[in-house]
Amino acid sequence: MEKSIYMKSEPAGRIGFCELDDDQIILLKDSLKNNALDEELEELRYDGMDNEAEGVFNNGGEGDFGNEGKISFSEDIDQIGPSIIDGKTFKDGTYAVIMRLSKCSLEFDMSIDETFDKNEFLEISVPVKLPSNIKHELYGEQNSNIIVGFNYLGNEIEEYEGEIEDRGFEDQFIFFGITNGISQVIYSNYEGEEYWNNNYNF
């Protein structure tokens, strides 16, 4: 028999994150001086992120109930966001994040041999942990999980191929720095509208 799975969330979509290396930090400093983002840094929104995921979102921790089953964190994709020290403080550094968000849905049919057991249906998810001031202009602070796959009775569900239906994405591209645990936006681009923090000290 078949079980139909349908999920939607708003927001949903793609979030990518990376920590800048020394050369990229120099490029960002020069960009800030000129109020013009270097092409190499601009390219990060499309390619070069350390961690990224795309899908419908859920909320909660490992083992909590998500949309249709239990949340299980991915073993293949790390948390999206800066490392957290002592369980509460974000690691100092200079970072970039792209949030390409919309109202999205997914739908697929899966084959099962017996009555569907939601407790055995796992939503393989990647947690997003960002400082509270790193926000999407439309959707605000992002601290949900991104669903990247599914597992049922210990088996990966191959019927889900990672495709989602969107309603038109809204892009927010941000560079930010954390010093002594305090986060500041350095540069932000929301749908082409730029913000430069010319008072930022690296």
C-alpha cells in the first residue's frame, strides 16, 4: 500500500552558511571601504558555503514531533550557523549566510507494508542556529530545522528526491561578525537593497 506525505511551511527554502578565511576577510574589508561587494564574496551566495540545506522546515529538538513524524538530526550535514561554545555563546569570527526563503511544500507517496506508524517516520533535519540579530527581512529570525530527507522503519525513503514547490523566493544575503560573543551585521542585501555598516571594526 501507499502512504501520501504532504508538508508545507512558511518560511521554507535554502539556508547556507560559512566562516570567512583570512583572504575573504581582506576582501570584505576592501568591500566595506568601497561600498561595493567583491565578486568573489558575491559568488558565495551561490556556491562555496560550508553548510547548507534546502527543504520544508520543522521546529523542535531531536526526538520531538515535527510535521508528520519525529525529528532526527542529520549525521551528514552539520548545524547551520556558528559553533556554540559552552552551549550558549557563539564562536567569534566573520561569517556569511544566505537565506532564500518562501512558502514551500513537498509531496510524495511512499510504499508501506502495514498501517503507517508516525513514530517510526523520521524527518531527517538540519538545525539552524544564528544570532538573534541575523534576520530575514520578511521572515525574521531563523532557528528552525530544515528537512533534507526521510526515514521509515530504519530505511531511507527514496521516493523523496529533495524537490520542493515554492511561491517565489525572497533572498537575504548577510555578512556578520562576532566579537566577544556579540554579533554585528557588516553587510546585508535584501532583494537588491544593500546595507553597509561603515562603523564596523574588524
